[in-house]
Amino acid sequence: MELLSRIWGRLKGNPAALYSLILVSVWRSLLEIFNQVQAIYGVHTSQYSSQLFHLTRWAHWDSGWYLDIVTSGYRHIHIASGQENFAFFPMFPTSVKYIGALTHINFIVVGLLLNFLLTIVAAYFLYKIAEIIAVRQGNLSAQSIHRVAILSVVGLLLFPASYFMEAFYAESFLLAGTLGAIYYSLSNKLWQAALFIAIATATKSLGLVALLTAGVIVLEQAMKGWPGYVSLLKKWLILSTGLSGLLSYALYLWIKFGDPLLFYKIQASWGRSNEGFFVTNILDRYYAHILQPSYFTNTFNYTLNLFIMAIPILILAEVFYIALRYKTYWPAVLGVFALAIPLSTGIMESLNRYIILTIPLFSFLITDTIDRKKMRWVLLTSLIASALLMTYFLNGYLDGVYFAG
């Protein structure tokens, strides 16, 4: 009881930690209730739906590759499809493997618990980032700053692809790493930022967004009180140590398989290609068929692709507005590269999942509207619509019938 009392005392004195814990716990509970109800009363039944109290239903699609890495390690087995598990970075599966070996808990359960904790961490950093944005960019009261932070976390949890943070996927590691890097860069704690960049780059190649965003944050801070090129270079060198996550994996692939870029080259087996100009490829493959539902095979895929096709337009509009309104440019780097890196492969598949990295942009919009009563209804409507869309996509994911990211 004394330990619980101490923990509660610390949480009461730390609103970011308290609200992150409460909001993520409530959200995760609701997701699990949805999973259990669907498993029992749903139309589709997976062969795994009764295993581990239906928790295996959180392990569809790419989860199989992560489980393969956990149980069998990285292998070069030359299967017919050309797809290999070294396309997936080691941070998540390696963590699951060692925690599972230490605790003797089922690997899927370990992954779900780990992602729950990491989502709390990500929510905590987002809360702190939102506070910084609200303080620096808005003339707001303490109460309004608090609301901006809470609504930012709510926006994250209701994002249409947020459930991937709780599935057997690496998204929680990526998001926690990226948001941690942004928060510590904004706080001018660069070694801590570098650590979280390393976590992000060891999770996915998209973790490079964390490094690029942190680098621009440091540059913008330097421009306000120019310390000289040498000092700026030192700060960038500190941040660049975060590349150790990506470089360590590349070195591992080089030693084991003789090719440090194997993780990149194998992407072609998933239909990703760097041939031709990616914008033209995307226009031809997606936007040219926007009024042709049959092209996307079924209603679910058509709805999902409509949402995905709207993402680049909305993100680019956001970053343009933020740059114009607040005269800060790190959000533009965050938004543009979170789009450009996955789109450079010529397909938009999974963009709905990757774009969750841009959630700090939402904090700028909340800061701008929090004290405008008419805009509150727009904000509330957006959150409700986002939650409904998330439920729709979640239903498809848990069924294991429709690919939802």
C-alpha cells in the first residue's frame, strides 16, 4: 500500500504522466472490449480467434513477420514470393524475444503489454510537446494549455490507425522514439534526443524523420540566438549519433548476409519500387481511379483508400498553414518527410499507419482553436468522425479478412 501511495503521489504531481496513463488505459480497455465482443459475436472467425483469450487476433498481417523474427531470428530462405523477414527492423521483435525469454510469458502477450507501456510513453511525450507548442505559440491561459495537451493525446488515441499501436506491430516503438526525440530537442536535451532517435531508427527506416525533425528544431533554436557554426555543428553531431540504430542493423545485415542495404532492396517484393517518379506513379495508381470503387475490389478497401488519398492533401495543407501562421518550420519537415519517405516507393499502402507520426501538427491546430467557441464544434466533430473511422478499420483488422494498414 505504501508503494502504491508513493506512485499515486508522484502521478498527482505530474499531470502529463497521470493523464497519459488514464487516457491510454481507458482507450486500451475499450479496444479490448471491442476485440472480445467481435471475437464472440462477429461474422468472421479466425483460426486463432480462441487462442490466448482472443489476444492472438491482435497479431495479423505484418505481425507474422515479427513473430518469425522472435522465434527463428533473421533468415535468408529465398521463398517464392521473394519476401523475407529482414525487411523488418529489430527493435520491436528483439525486445519481445528477450523479455519473453526472461519472463517466460507468451511472445504475443509480451508484445501487447510492451506496446501498451510504449503508448503511455508516446502519449506522455505528446502531452509535453503540446504544452510547449501552446506556451510558445499561443497566448493561452494555464487551463487552455492543459486542454490543448489533453486533446492532443485524445486525438492520437482516436486517430483512424491508432489501434496499430496496440497490435503486435512496431508502431508504438516508432512513435515513442520520434515523439521523445522531438520533445527533448525542443527542451534542448540533445543526448536524450539522440537516444530516442536511435530507438526510432532501429525500429523502421521511417525513424529518419525523427533525426531530420530534431535537426531543424535545433537549427531554429540556434537562429534565435546564433551560437556560431561550430556550436551548431556540435549539436547536429550529437543528434547524428541517433543513426546508430539504423547503422547497427545495416552492419548486422552486412556481416550475416553480405549486404548492408538488404532491408531496402527487399522492399520490391512487397510491390514497392523506386522506378519512375513516385508522384506520377501514385497519381496513376490511386488518384486516377478515385471515382471507380470497383478498382479497389470491395467497399472496405475503397473507403480505406479514400482516407489514404486524403492524407497527403490534409497534411500538406496543415504544414503550409502552420508555417504561415506560426513561422516555425520543423512541423513542415515532420509532415513532408513522414509523407515522402513511404510515398517514395510509389505506393500508398500503410500510409494511414505511418502518418500517425505527424500527430504534433494537430497540437498546433488545437492551440489555434481552443479558445474559439465556434471552432470547438469542428474539433469535436472531427474527433468523433475519426473515432468512427478507427472503429471501422479496426473491425477489418481484427477479422483478419481485410488488410487495414
